[in-house]
Amino acid sequence: MNIGKAVIAAAFLLAATAVSQSQGLNGTPEFQAKQAALERNYPRLNATDQYMHLSIPGYTMGETMGVATNSKGHLFVYSRSNPQGIARGGAAAMLWEFDQNGQFVKEWAPHNYAASFAHAVRVDRGDNVWQVDEGSGMIVKYNPQGQQILWLGRTPEAIDYLEENVESLKYSHPSVPEPGRPVGTKGEFNRETDVAFDSRGNIFVADGYGNSRVVKISPDGHWLKMVGTYGAGRDQFNTPHSIAVDAQNNVYVADRENFRIQVYDDNLNYERTITGIGAPWALCITDTSPQNMFSGDGNGKIYKMDMSGKVLGMTVTGQDHGSEDTGDLVHSLDCRSPHVVYIGSASMFDVQKLTIK
């Protein structure tokens, strides 16, 4: 091991930890004050927050990282729940389907080599189900019958992790600044976070915790374009955590720790930036006309916007289930309608159904 590299990496980690402790995911005290001032002028949504109390035979619901619905109203949950343990030597990822009444239907792809550490699930307009697994670095597409029909990325073997990330110290804390951050290679993700689709079937991936970029992939799996490096400038990201595409094929990237949403055209050319919604952990766009976008943050706050980014209303969820005083950590959102939003939480072992009047 190169001692000089080890010292530099340790210094970066200590500095990043200090920044993280002073700022946190909610920003500096100054940023929080500005955000609070904005929110005082946001209308409050007339919303009911319901815990669904989903039940799975033989298992306990874990962290409900990913939620999505299909055209029949069935709910898909990608949860960190498995008795084998955590990623890198076990699994913390199970994909479940529930019917429109919240009754368990089945587990999808049991004993799946691409299931390691759950992060997101999405359903496209053809009712194909997309599993986004942060731990394995893979995205898997299933047809409506549950058969695997497309694979993106590659599962790193345990020996790969030990050799590259421990012995060589190439793996760095997500907050470590350049030059400790990877740029990303074609064909492989590094802890990717979410997936979205345009009207032509192109695939857009937020990638992610290790990389700091957005990737465009053709419907048949060819990598077409990669945009982004680590940072706070234009076309830079600090944890692109969620992604969504509107009816005009504009791409919205939740640039979480830069406290903004960056908007791109269909070929990943920068268009504009949306702010005023705290740290965006999760995004979804309705199927209605006109469309609305919802964003959720780490304090249980849900923001409803028009497609320009204007906040039309907000609410706070999960304040009464043991997640400190502020609510739950909103990790994923599904919103086919502007009146019903499903919430997957990284702090509560359940799915929430938010009904907006």
C-alpha cells in the first residue's frame, strides 16, 4: 500500500466528515433560515397521510427504499429486508408486489444475483418493472410477467471490492472532494440511485453515490451519453439521488446535496435549475395534463410544483412515528395522479399513501 496515498485519503475523509458534521444534509444554518423563509409563503396542501401496514408472508417489512405503481394500481416495493444481512457478502434487497387493495401478491425474482442493497423501483408505460440496486451496481428490467429481459451494469464480486477499494484505497467517502472522486466509466455504474424513461423508450440513470453523473441509454441498452462530475457547478452533481422525465422529454435530476434540481433536454443538454425545495431526495411526475412534479426531502417534507418549478403547496409527513421531530426520510415517490402520492421511506418500515384533496 502507498503510505502517501493513504495519508491523503485520510485527510480528505477527515475534512469531508468535518464539513458533513457542520452542514449536514439540511444545509448550513444560513441556508436553513432562507429555506424556512420561503416555506412560510408556500400554500399548505390539504393532505391525509396513511400508513398502509403492508404484510409479507414470512418476512418483516424493512426500509421501503423504492415504491412504484403499474397501470392496474398494483404497488411495487423494493425494500431493504432480508435475513442474510447487508450488502457485500449478503443481501438487503427484496422486490414485492401488492395488489390495488394492498394485499401481497408475490416476491419478484427471488434469490436474484443483482439484488444486494435496494435503492429504487420504477414501472414504465408498458408495465415493465425496473429494479435499481445500489449495492450490486445493476439495473434489471422485468416484463409484466416477472421475467428478466434487460440487464444494465455489472455486479462487483467480493474479491473486486476487497482488491480495488480496500487495498488500493480507491473507495472514498461520498463527501470526499476531487481528486478523490471517480468520473465513471462506460458500461458500469457506481452505486446508481434511480432510473427514468422518455417517450421513445430511452433510459436515464442517476449515477449516483460513487459517480456524479447522469447517463442516457438507448432502449436496447447502448450507452449514448454521460454528463456530470462531482461538484456544485453546472453539469456537476453532489449525489444525484432521483430522476424523472416529463411529457416533453425534459429530464429532471435531484441534485440532493447541492439543494437543487437540474433540468436537461432529451439529449442531456442543460436547460435550467430549480431551487427552493430543500434537499431533493425523491422526484416523481404525474401522468396528467397538465403535469405536476413532487419532490420529497429528508425531513418528511413533500413539495408539489408545476413544471416550471413553482411550488404550489407543501406538507410534512411522518411526524408521529418516531423519526425525531420533523418527519420521515422521504426516499422515493410515485405519483400517477396529483391526488395520490406513495412514499417510500428510509427511516420507517412501511409505505405511506398521501391523499391530496
